Amino acid sequence: MALEAQQALRTLPADQGGAFDLRRERVGLDATAATVTEVLEPEAKNRSITVETEARPVSVEGDPVLLDHLVHNLVANALRHNHPGGTVRVRVGPGGLEVANTGPVVDPATVPLLFEPFRRAQARRHAPGEGAGLGLSIVASIARAHGGGASATANPGGGLTVRVVLPTCP
């Protein structure tokens, strides 16, 4: 947790004047999503959550490590904030990346606040593996540092859908 928090805090200012130099190379967002979902598959099985992936080839120019971190945060959050028997949908296409889950009901009025550092939809329980409320703020910061953006909507039956739009390579 401490290392993750340190990395997160170093990443947050990236969209505020470029606190660090982004490594720029062609990154297959579809391949990144496939790798992340494969890495997190044991956690999904352990939590009895089904992960559905639909990926069309999309390349973006950016830092592969940060983009991997962005996708990992979204999928890990969708697993963590879900329930046994739930679903996580990961979609990649020309419109960007979308990760949705079937977790608890989220008040639509609180959704924009979830992109602020240390904000959480539910109070901390101090349980093992519980995040610090940095995940979506990191996602938004990485997206902005790559010339894109992140948004979210509460799903009517529960859970959240997060969309990340990044400029694509021709």
C-alpha cells in the first residue's frame, strides 16, 4: 500500500504543468487491457466475479507504464467495489476504454467527487487490500497527461461505468 500511494502521489500532478516527462511510444490499448484482465483473473475468480472483455485494436501514443497503471486501477477498482456473482465489463474501441461493474448502488451526485484524491464512495473500514481513495484521481490525471479525459456514471442497478478517452494514433 505504501509503495502504491507513493507512486500515486507522484503521478497526480502530471496534468498540472507536466511534473514529469512522459515516455512517448505507440501503445496498443487493447493489448494493455487484455494483459491487465489476465493478470487480475485470479482475483476475479477468488471474488466469484465474471470479467467480460471486448477489445478492438486501438493504439494511443503515450507512456506504456502509466497506461498500464490506468487500466489496472480501473479493473482492480471494478473488482474491489463489486459483489460475489457480479460482472466487470472491459471494452476498448475507437471511443477509448470503458470499465463497468455491477457493484453497490452509487449516488449519482457523488460520482464527480470520486475523481478527487482520497475520496471514496463508502467510508473506510481499514480492511486488508482496501484502497486509499486515489484510484480514480490517478486515472483522471494519467488520462489528462496523455491529452485525454476520464468520466463516470452511476449504473441504475448498481455499480459504476468509467470511460477514458485518449487521442488515438492514425
